[in-house]
Amino acid sequence: MDATVQEIKEREAAGKKDYILLDVRESYERDEFNIGGMHIPLGEITASFEKLASHKDEEIVVYCRSGKRSAMAQHLLQQSGFSNVRNLEGGMMAWQ
């Protein structure tokens, strides 16, 4: 199930940082606006599985500009055995 902007904002406001936030946008996009978390551009995601391995069973919320690249990242992570990966619906366009 995907994550909604409202859900994540509510969890943030309540101080519930019980998930990993993963930004898969390019660096220039992150420089313009970001909500934090790890930064691994989509093109580097498969090469970064080892870096993410310790989070394999944790909730990972993936985000990008609109939700399309993060959906691809979600799929790649799930195929590699990550058990709880959620895409942030609408990405940063919905957040702002």
C-alpha cells in the first residue's frame, strides 16, 4: 500500500520517525526542495542495495517529484527482497 502525504505529515508531526525516508530524485531537485531522509538517485538504486541492506525489513517510504520514479524504485527494492516499501503518492508535487 502506498503512503499518502497526509499520513507522512501526521506521523512527522507526532514525532513518529519509525520509517526510512528515501529520496530517489536527482541532486539538483533535492537542492531545490527536500523533506530529508536518505538520498539515492533512481539510477544508482540497484548499486546501493548493499547500503540499504540493514533496512531490508523496515518500512521504507520512497519519494520523488511526482511518484513515478519512486514507484520504479519501490518495484526494484521489492524484487530484491525489501519487505515493506511504500511509494509516497504524488511525491513532492503533492507535498508542496
